[in-house]
Amino acid sequence: MSIDPFPSQGAFARELDVSFPLLSDWPLYQTAKSYDVWRENLHLAARVTYVIDKEGIIRGVIENESDMEIHSREALGIAREIAGSSG
Amino acid sequence: MALKIGENAPDFSLRDAARNKVSLEDFKGKKTVVLAFYLLAFTPG
């Protein structure tokens, strides 16, 4: 998710050919704010990835501004752990 | 900065690129959700 308006998200989604939804938090940035990643001074969201289990509990928080691969690798690992523990 | 492990994830209801509504509630009891905040479209990460 990002704060881009829908047309930007659509173009980005087509370019990446992703199989998951790219959500737009524009124009209120309410989700970035409620997840405490909104940086008012920069008017941007921080690079943070959350893993949320089926009960709606946060099970993983990945914060790394420079290494993007860590986000996908750790999120996948945590998601697998959750899947393994809950069956 | 950022919420902590063990906290309740705040619900959200946003629209995807096709303007379909997607809520955290949609996945409750069904799927694990990976919610990734990234800076802007066409940026790496």
C-alpha cells in the first residue's frame, strides 16, 4: 500500500503484474497513521511491513529503510511459521 | 514508530487499483495478511 492515488497504483500494478492488491491510502493517509508509519515532516509513509494473523493480531513487524529484500523474506518466513503453527 | 507484535491490527478499508474495496476484516478467520507500506509507486520498495 502507498499514498499514491488510484491511477498511479493501477499503472504500477500493471507494470509489476502483481497477484496481490496494491491499496491506495490516498488522500487521507488514515491507514498509515493508524499503523504508526506516517511521517508528517516528509509527508510519506515509512517502509514498514506487517504480518497479521487470521485473528487480526500483529505477528511480525519489519522495519528496514535500505534493504527491501528483508521485508519480503522475513514476512514470508513469519507467514510460514504462522501457517505451520495453526495448521 | 510502528505498532508492536501482539497488538491488534487496526482495521482498514481501502481501494485497490481497480477501485475495489479491500478491508482487513475481509481476511479475518481466513488468511494471514502481509501489509507492506512502501513509499511511492515506481520506487523500489
